[in-house]
Amino acid sequence: MQPRTAFQSKTVVTDLVLPSETNPINNLFGGELLARMDRAASIAARRHSRRIVVTASVNHVAFNRSVPLGSVVTIEAKVSRAFTSSMEIYMDVWIEDRESGECVKANEAIYTFVAVDETGRPVKIPELIPETDLEKERYNAALRRKQLSLVLAGKMKPSDATELKALFE
């Protein structure tokens, strides 16, 4: 199985915020943005694994800026790290100002997907090779995030979380 780069999984989804997708103050519903991010992350995970993929978790979402009605929203998703059958997908959400055309980062999120076969059983996926400084930073942090998640879920002993221990030594 050939390793793949983060760039090979890059997915860009651009869409317009319509009135039916907004709350009473004319901003995009958070749930609508979550669904859009889930679709973008799913495509990125599928591109990396070339398998059926399912959402395993929404690890982190930061709603830093509201997304107003009429905005053009662009979600950029890339696999940030591949494990045995799971992948972490990091997403940046940009909004384009209606008048100036300036793009501003509004939100970010991290989802985890698992590659499965036709019966729903996890399958092995290719390694990920980070290339840029940002990809390397996200790649390294992904292992710490995974270990923290496993410790919090009771699936890993804190003493076995080597990446987390290294932060405090």
C-alpha cells in the first residue's frame, strides 16, 4: 500500500448561505456548517483511503466567527494523519465578504473517519506523508489528540500516553 500525501486528500467545498439555512439573526446554523464539514471531511478521507468511510467522531469544532446570510463559504479539508484504519481530517472554514471579496478564516474543525469494507469492518489504510510545515505540525499534534481521546475514553492508561507525557517532561 503506497503512502499518500495530505495534498492528495485535499477537498475544497464552496457554497452559498441561503435564507433557509440561517437562524433568526441571519447567520448560518451551526448544525448546517457541521453537516457541510462532515461531507467535505468524508470526501478527503475517501480520497486518502480509497475505501468506504464513516464518521467516527467530531473531535473539535471552533465557531470563531458567525457566517452571515449570503456569504460564500469555503471548507478546505485534508487528512492530517492516518493511523491503522482511522484518519484525522483537519478543516479550515473561510468566508468571503460579499462586498470586498476578502476571505477570512471563520472556523476550524477536526473530525475522525474510519475506513471500512462492505460489511462495515475497519480496514487498513495507507500512511500519510506530511510535506508542508503546517501539515507536519498537524500530523504531530494528531497523535497527541488521539492519545488524549483514548485516555479520556478509558481505552489507554495515562502512563502509556507517551506523546502526552513528553509535553510535561
